[in-house]
Amino acid sequence: MEIKKNVSPIGGPKIMKRTHLIGIVVWIVLLFSGTAWAKRVAVFPGLLVPSDVQMDDKYLYITESFSIYIYRLADFTLVRKFGKKGEGPGEFKLSDDNAVFLKVEKDRLLVNSVGRISYFSKEGEYQSERVNNAGLWLQPLGEHFVGMKRLYDEKNLRHRTVCVFNAKLEKICDVYKDEDGIQPKLRYIDAVTWPCGIFQAYEGKIYVSGKDNHFYIFDPWGKQLAAFPLEYDRTRVTAEIKDIYLKFYRELSPYWRVRWQRLKDWFRFPDYLPIVRYFVVADQKIYILTYKEENEKFQFLVLDINGKHLKTVFLPLNKEKDDVFGFTPFCIKNGTLYQIIETEDEEWELHATAIQ
């Protein structure tokens, strides 16, 4: 049984026609004030259900289904919208209703869709493409690539396996694996951790968050460079926490709701929540989002690139509606957390929070 998370960040958005002047003013104030509060810096009324947001020094990139929007950071005007459903050059094919996977590289954009990798300029102009049989969870790693596959062992147990591929997308090695949160043979689903991502490529290295609450760093050939424990307090799984997750599976998720009667006895809970809920490597730092909340803010552990703890901060994050796992798209750049948030008027805003 293959379970897929509905990224659902999908739709056919209209082109943005305006940018609020107040957003630009607040953006400038934020950059120079260092305030710790979230500020609205732009409004994108044409978006419907964005799935990802990324940023470089010049542009903001927002992914939505088959489309990618490029906005100029200086004034948040739309530079280009590209991508559509199809199998021709510059077109994308998706599985179910997921979105394409965008990776902003130094000199170009890499877009991963079903069966192919497509390359574009930073301004969204089509350059080339290649066949991809290595899977959707693929990130560039210098001349190599790193990805994750769910593979079965000789006992028919499933593992999340981080793999390195060469420039021809031939697998070089497996660098890390742990037991997957869904085990069809055992009729078992870890209700908390099954959808968690576990790796990120950053500046030619692979960063992996293990189920053993350790962090691992590998080079592009799969050699382990470092490993360090995450020695932080964990949250006990209470009856209240279990009820929140079970309500999601039983009532809120369209995918799980129709499968609830068949799978309800499969769900299991750990005694404690993991330390790592999600992580981002940026600015020569590791930002770890945990499961701890305080005054409607979420805890981030900020480590240096070698794992030394620098600080702990609580930042505002907007959760996906009726989704116990997800947050609306966010990224970290230059010590600032950026997040796309939907308003009551069904418009999407970009908010920024300095990480102090």
C-alpha cells in the first residue's frame, strides 16, 4: 500500500495585478529594524492554493500545481508565470494532485515532475530537460543528486532510504535508511511520523534527520562526515494529542476518511513526539522546527552548520486548515522566516519574521 500525502497546493491561479504599497514599506522597515514580529510585506490576490515558496537574492518563487510564479523582491511585481500540464518542453506531468517540485540553484531553476527534470533560467525561461527515473524527491548535489525512496527489505518491511545518484541518475549508494512509518505487512501506521521528510541538500552536502534523534551529514559520494545527537526535551504523547490526530484521520482528511474503517486499527502512537518536525538548512545554520508550541508560536532550534546550539526561538507559523501535519508554505532566508498566509478575504499574503 502506497500512501501519498495530498500536497493539494493546486489550482489555476490568475496573474497578480497589484501589490500593496504598504507591503513594500513594511518590507523595507523590517529589513532595517530587526523586529521579531511577523509583518505583511506583500499581497498576491491571484494565488489559489500555493504549495511552496522559495527565495534567492533577487526573486521570490511561488509554486502552485503545474505553475511557478516569479516575483521581483524589490517591489513584488510579477516577472513571469511558467509551467502548465502536458508532456511537451516546459510542460509538467503530475501524479494525483501534487505540485511540481522546484529547487532554486545558483544559476538556474530545477523543476522535478513525473518522469522528467526540467531546467529554466532564474527568470523562468525554458532551457532543457532530461528523463528522470529516480523519483520525485530529488535534489541537486553538485554533479550528483540525492533523493529518497521507500524500499522494501528481504523481510518485506519498508524503509525510507536516502540515495545518492550520479549525473546520469544512476544510483551510487544508499547513505541512510530507517523504518518507514507505514508497514503494510505489519498492519501498522505511525500516526505521527509517517509523512516526515528526512533530508536536505545544501552546499554540496546531505543533511539527514534520523528517527534516533540524531543529525547526520554526508558528502556527495555518501561518506558520513558528521553525526551529532539532538539532546532536547521531548513532548509526551497525551490522550489530547492522540485525539487531535485521530480526528484528522477519521473526519478531516478526505483521503483517510474513506479508509478509516479499514485502517483504524493500524494506527499506533509513540510515547513521545520526535524532536524534529521539519528542518531547513540555510544561512550556514540548521533551523529545526519542533513540536513544542507556546502562545500560538512554534519552537525552532537554531544550530550552526556543525550542530552547535546557538539559540531557541518561538516564531509565528500559520497551519494548513484541517491538516494536523502541514503549515502554509514558508522558507528561511537571511535570518528571516517568510510565510505565505491566506486571509479571510481568500487572498494570500507574504509575512516576514526576523529570527532573533
